[in-house]
Amino acid sequence: MPDMTSKPMSLQSLASMTHVLSRSHDVREVLETAAENARSAMAAATVSIGQVDLGVDVVRTIVNVGDLAESESRWPDDEVYPIGTNERLMSAIHELRSWTDDVTDPNCAPHEREQLEKLGKGSSLVTPLVVEGQAWGEFYATRHIGAAPFDVEAIAYAEVVAAILAAAVSRTLRERELESLAFHDALTGLFNRRGLDERVDQLFELGDRLERKIAVVAVDINDLKCINDTQGHLSGDQQIRTVATALIRSFSPMSTSVVARVGGDEFTVMVADAEVACVEDAINAVCAQISGPISAIGVSAGLATATLTTESTTTAPELLAAADQALYVAKRSESLVAVRADGGPLEESLSA
């Protein structure tokens, strides 16, 4: 007589899993929660979840749960399995099929037999995680030697788990994309004004420091309106992307730098804990590159800096305003290098 007690338990675990995953917003948490729930419901020794990297045709394991072998870890750094040389993985990832294997079965796939023997397990089940019609990852479960191998009911259950998990992953990725859109400029991928504002407080936070140097660079593309009017907005957009790329390349070596597009032709760069000369060299390199003989445009830049202390009163709006004022001077004088702010409300007085 079949054991009917396992079915309500499986349904209960699926309902519980769906409820938990619907509240989770972190991919790693989603995967770990699903793996733990599935292992318990399936009486599995282990459950592993990996992500497909089709660029190099491999599956990278993200999380392992259960009675792990010595060679396994819960959050592995470099557990990678080639797809092209593994018939089970090829079928799961490229054909979207589920498979079971058992070391006592003469027809057990050679690669899978070797893997099970390495892990000290008796049987396995693999099913793909399909997100938006494509294989996103792999759900992999094992049972101990001597335990009943996975059957068709186990496959059906694993496929339901995979579907629930894929929906949760898809939702999480969409939420991450929406969050990225909220804080990033769609054209360039840089932070937008909102994204910049979110990070200003972090840069102006002293923490345990006695002081902190802050530099703000205001950048404006010269004659962008003329490019849009004479060559079209597609050409103008390309010029904007060119400047964005130049700023990222020049300032990315400074780990605290934040680069944002804050208007149609306006950019702001904020840097903490960097020497003023380094910031000045970085923006001047951008000015030289964009204003070169093969460029259709140029940029103007203004630079303002301050040293924050527990006694200082300089605020972010004041520093941004000082950089904007220096930018105005640069544009009016057609300066080929950044103009530095002088005087104003800053803690430091910087000469032009």
C-alpha cells in the first residue's frame, strides 16, 4: 500500500516554501531557503543549486545544503561543472529535461557514477531551473547509499520546486532591475541624481576618522544642443555615452568615487579620501581626451574640495554649488582644464 503521508507533507512544504520565497528579496537567501525546504521534503541527503554560465558552458554551484562531502562547502567559491562533457547536464540545460541516476543501475551515466562515488552518495536527481524560457540554473539532489533512489514522484516534486524557485528568482531579478533603474541613468548606466543623493551622506560621514577629504567635480558637455540640432539626438546620445565612459575609466581607480549623470549634458563626480592633485589629474585627463582633435565635442569642468572634521560646517549642497560655480567660470573662459573653486563657504580656500 502506498505511503500517503508523504504527499500532504510535500504539499505543506511547497506552500511553506512559496510563502517564504515570496517575502525574500535576496537571490542567495531565495536559493538557500528553497534548497533546505526541498531537502527535507524529498528526504534527500543533499540539495545543491547552481547557475548556468553559457558564455563558458559551465554550471557554477551557488549553495550546497545537507550532509556534505569533505570536498563540498555550503557557499563554494569555485565549484564548477563543465556542461559539454556531461550528458546529464547537457540534457538538463540544453534540452530542459530532468534525470535520475543510481549507482546500482548498470545504465547509470559514467560521469554521474563518478560524481556520486566522489560524494559518497547512492543516487541523484537533476532538473533545470528555467527563467523566462531559458535554463538559468540546475537543481541537484542526492540520497545516501542504501536509501531508495529518486522515482518519478520525486522528479515531479523537484520540477514543481524548480518552477517555484524560478519564479522567485525571476521576481528578484526584476526587482533588482527596477531598483537599478530607480538609481541609475538608463542611457549611460551611471548613477542618476537620486542615486548620487543616496550616496552623498555616506561620503560625508566621518565615522571613526578625525578628518576626511571630499572632492566634487562638476562636468558639462560643450555645445551638446548644437550636436542634437545638427546631427540628431542619436549622435548626441553617443557623445553623452562617450563622456560617461571617459569619466568611469578615469575615476574607477579611486575606490570611493561616485560618477553620476545629473542632467542632459551634466555630470557630477564625488570622491572621498583622495589627494586633490589626483582628482585634478583625473578630470583633466578626461578634458584632454574629450576635447582632442578627433572629438566632435569638448567638456568643461569645475572642482571644489573640502576637508571635513568634527568641527567643520561644510555641507554637500555647498560643495556642489562651489563646483558648479567653478564650472561656470570654466565654460565662460573656455578653459581646457578644470577650474578649481576659490573662496566661498569651503573649509579650504583653493586657488584657481
